[in-house]
Amino acid sequence: MDFHAMEEQDGVRFSFTTWPTSRLEATRCVVPLGCSYTPLKKIVDGPPPLPYEPIFCKGPCRSVLNPACQVDYRNRMWVCPFCATRNHFPHHYADISDTNLPAELIPQYTTIEYQLQRPFAPPPVFLLVVDTSGKEKELQALKDSLIMALNLIPDNSRVALITFGTTVQVHELGSEAMPKCYVFRGSKEVNTQKVQDFLGLGPRGMRGANPDMVSRFIQPYSECEFALTSIIEGLEHDPWPVKQEHRVLRCTGTALSVAVGLLECANANNPSRLMLFLGGPCTEGPGQVVSVEKEEPMRAHMDIDNDSAKWHKKASAHYQAVAQTCVQNGHIVDVFACALDQCGVAEMKPCVEKTGGVIVQTDTFTNVIFKESFKRVFARDEEDALRMGFNAELSVITSREFKVAGAIGCCASLNKKSSCVAETEIGMGGSCAWKLCSVTPATSVSVFFEVTTQHTQPIPPGQLRYTQFQTHYIHSSGQHRLRVTTLAHPWATTEGGGENKLGAQGWMEVASSFDQEATAALMARWAVHKAETEESFDILRWLDRKLIQLCQKFAEYRKDDQSSFRLAPNFSIYPQFMFNLRRSQFLHVFGASPDETAFYRIYLLTEGVTNNTLMIQPSLLAYSFNHPPGPVLLDVSSISADRILLLDTFFNIVVFHGETIAEWKRQNYQDNPEYASFGQLLAAPQEEAKELMKERFPFPRFVDCNQHGSQARFLLSKVNPSSTHNQQGGFGGGGEIVQTDDVSFQTFMEYLQRLTVQS
């Protein structure tokens, strides 16, 4: 089964494409029945957006006309596959026939996009919230990047500027003659009403802003280019004095509250992006994550687990409230945290995760990771429109035999109840609709389902199950659009005899439809979701139990005979994914800060299946004189003195030179015309690395290292430790030794086989 072709056609990948027909039988699949859906995936052979309104079913399901509908051409009617309601076609469909079909009924067009006939939304607002309490050099680099980025946004986009340090300054862009700003105290709680009253945006004590007043702070970039550029160029380091052995006063929480309040007054439910540039942790006011005295270190994972992180809960609650306000108004929060120490990203995580914003984390604003990532936020598509959608709402409609258990991703539940909502909850459950404040061609949401048919209610042979995804969003041009994906998949064959039970044939159909990559991505997201509330050890045990049960169900083996254990090809890599997931930075937080963990987990919840599996199990390519370039095992035995390895972990791209290659390179053999082939060998992985980094967001860290060098750790921490200081082994030997107490994949598989086959 070609899962990649299905993804190219509809942006969907299921864990199992063919499902068992009853709730009882579905539980025997062990892993969840679900899919990863990419709402704005570019459909290569799809039709262009249709310039008319969709036709909705008049029944309770509110599905959109689709190729799965039964059409009665003579009576101009169609039957909804979800609720079986008979609907009349409108008058402008009078010419419809089996040879003259509208695009939404053509069988291969299972994903259709409509341009809704509504007034255009106003141009997006980009609100820059800039930390001025960092070092002068850092501030200068940030100012240069901001001025560069302003040239990338569309001219009709609206902009606003807030700066903060000890206090928060909201800058007027409407007065070129004399720059003016309104100052808020950094230590005070601020709500939307206070922001509106203080800035004079509307009648005091009443909600609702006056557009003329708002235009003092938010203006089209084409009209305020000179004023904004002048203010940014004139920004100075926060002048507030800093005591010896104290951190600078930084009121990030208040600045974020003021920014959110300004957008709520001025641009509620319209496209808006709040871009926060942060040079250190919040040390005063709401959202404070660390004391101003340097003798108090930043909290670590252990402090949070032991409940000894003094500021963590209060700060998290503040940012959770900010995130909730942003979700209600459809606004996006992006965080660019550039500092050597932590900035409090772990506490701010809900602001980015719930609104679907981007997060970039690096050590300085001069770093290429920040500069390139910031530039790529404003990437354009073929039509020269920004590659971003705003204020989206994803709804899922299912046929009667199964229901929606929940969703996991960078979204927020709308708590919308319908007959499609299951009792069981996975992730954000109890709803059939979710809000995605930001949606891009890379944004992916995992949706989980539950079969609700009882084993006493057989499903007629040949009947299909139907799923429809409806994504309503605002295109970057301001146009309201609706993308509809309708899928029809088979049920497994039952034994018959009035019972909903699968026989050998049915289970063979289920097993052959298993997508190990999609399942690994679903399980990783579910594990990360559980990690927010459960102990790491419990989650690892849970993953192990699920893997053992899956092998007991789908592997071939004889009881108590370990050597008889066999997995079908479409299951064979799944244990490897689980082995690497257990060791990954998503669940194994030792040696990582809470900010780093938050950063990694947000991108696992954002990206699609291909990138998710790359994060879990990195790819490794080898370059040598003996063999053409190609993939090799992610194992320590792949390291060889005469090889160059290229490791791609999604977040890092590592070019690793073996000992002999590194020595030749040190002696500059590549510059000698006699050794031109060596120069080509060195250049090949560098070119491939550039190609990998071309479109990647966030821009990955590039590491060029040699065997036995200090940065070789980037590769050694990811490979399977088949040869360690405790045991020699590996696939073929000859590799180097990893100093670790981690078990190898071979040991992991031996234990898995033993536990699977035992009586």
C-alpha cells in the first residue's frame, strides 16, 4: 500500500487504513486508530480553489458535497454519506449529469478548496515586541534583523511596535514630527480594559476601540515605513541601573499582556501575529520565572518535578491566561528567544502551542539560526502570497460506525459537541472542532478515532467508512477559504454469522494496511501529550507495554521459541522507532533544560509524519571512496576512519569526518590537483547539507566535526550504542566505542522477542 501517494493526494496518513468492525476488535489493534492530517498540504494534481460557495448537507452533520455522495441526476438530488439525508441541488446546478460533473463530485478530487464569497479580512497585523534590556551588541543585531524583515512583509500589512525592559513602552507610529510612547509599569498586572483606557483607544470603562485612535499605534507599513524604521534604529539599551550580582529587570509577562490587550482591542478575530524577541528571563512582574539575584539559578526539570521551582506555577498560569485570550481572538504568538541562559520558554509554551506560533531558540541574535529562521517566517508561495493562514477552524465529521476521540497538535479545543464525538478522550477530546490560529503548509494535526459499533451489530459487506475534514481559514490575501477533504476507506472482512468478529482474512487485511511511520508519529505525540502530566518512567513503561502487545498480536512466532519471532516488512521498523523514541530528547529530559524540552516538543506537535519520524529516528548517509553515497544504519558500527557521515536530526545537520579523512583534510590534500577526487568527496556531503537546510524551518544548527573531536557528541548521542565500554558488538564491528550505559537496539530486540513469545 502506497501511503506516500495517499498523503500527496489528501495530506492524510492513517495508522491503519483498514479498520476492524467493532469496538472490541478495534481495541485488539493495540495502537490507536488515528491519522495525521495536514490541512494546507499542497495537492499537486488538485483543482485550483473554486470561486463559489460549497453546498452543505441540510441534515445534522453539515457535511459538504463530495465524491462519496450518491447522486440522483434525474431528480437533481444527492444523498449524504454521513447522515443519509436527501438534499436538493441548488438552481445553478441544473445542468449536472454523469458526464458534466462539478469539480467537487469528480472522484479523484477528494480534496477541494473553496473561495468563500465573503468580505475580505483586513491585512494582517505584525506586532513586534522587542526586549531592549540585553547587551548593546545583541540589540544592534536584533535591530538590523528587524529592519531587514520589514522589507519582506507585504506593503499593505499593518505593523505596531512595543519595547520593554524595566517598563513597557507602546510606540505611536502616527506622529512623525515627535516620537511618542506610552509607558506601563513592568511590575503590575495589566488587562485589556486597562490597555484600552490608558492608550485612549475608546470610551473609558467600555469595551470596543475607536479605529481612529487605533491608527496611532497600528498602521499600514507603506504609510509608516520611515517612522517605524527611525524608531527601531533609535532604540537604546534599557537605561535602568542594574545592581552588582543582579540580573537586569525584564517584564516579559507585562509586555505580552499589553501586546495581547492592544490586539484584542484593535483587531479581534482578524489576522494578527505577535512576535516576541527575548534576550533573557523575565525577572519582575507577572510571568516572572527567576529572582533578580544571580545567586538563584534558573529552574531545572528536577526542580519542576519536585515542586521546588518557586516561580514556575504562577508564571505558567499567567501565560496560560494570555494564550487563552489569543485563542479566543485568533491571534498568533511567536517567540524568538536568543540568550545563553534559559528565557522561560517552558512557561510560555502554551502561548506558542495553543496559537500555532513559531519558536526559535539560540544563543545570540547574531546567530545564523535566528537570522535565517526569522527571514523564513515571511516566505512566499508561487502566487507571491505569504505562506501562512490565519484564524483557522478544523472540524471532523464521521460516519455513524465510529467517532472522534480527540486531537493532538498545536491547536486548541473549541469544545464543540456533536454526534461525532466519542466518550473516550485522547489528547484534546470531547470536541469535533479545534482552533488553529496559525496554519501553514507544514502544520499537521493528529486526530484519533474510536470504533463505536458493538460486536452484535454487523456492518454490511462492502460498506465503507467516511471521514470529512473541513478547514475554514483566512488566506494571507485576506480571502476566507474552506478546504474540504473527504475520505472513504474499507472495513475489514468479518467471519459472518451475525457477529461482528474478524477472522484470519480480516486480520490479514488490517495488518497489511499498517503504516509504521504514521503510527510512530501518533504514538510519539500521544506520549509527549501524556508527558505534560505523567512521570517519564511511567510513559516509557506504557510505550513498552504497547509495543509488546502489538508484537503479540501481529508478529509470527511459536510460543516460548524466541528464534521463531518474525515481523512483516510493514511492521519491521516500528520497534526501531520505539527504541529511538525512548532515547529521544522528547521523553529523555536528562541533560536538557525545560526550555529546550519545550522547544523540541512544540515542533514534534507541529510537523507532519515525515519530519516527525526524522526527529524520532535521524537519517544517516555515508560517503567514501569504496561505495557510492547512500544510507547506512544509525549505528556506531557505521563510523569508520575512511568515511564521511551526514546525520540529519531535523534540528541539527552534522557532517562527521572519519579519522583518516580528517587527517587528509588537515594536510590540505583537497587543494592538490592530484587529489581532486578527495576534494569532490569532501564537497558532496556539504552540498547535500545545504540542500537539506534550504527549506527547513526552524533553520537547523550545522555542525562540521571530526572523529574524536568534542563536537562528535552530536553524532554519538544519536547512534545505536552497539559497542560500548561495557560490551563489544555492532553490525559488522570496526566502529568506535560509545561511553554509555544505554542498552543497544540488539539487546532491546532480544528482550522484546522474549517477552512477546513467552507463555
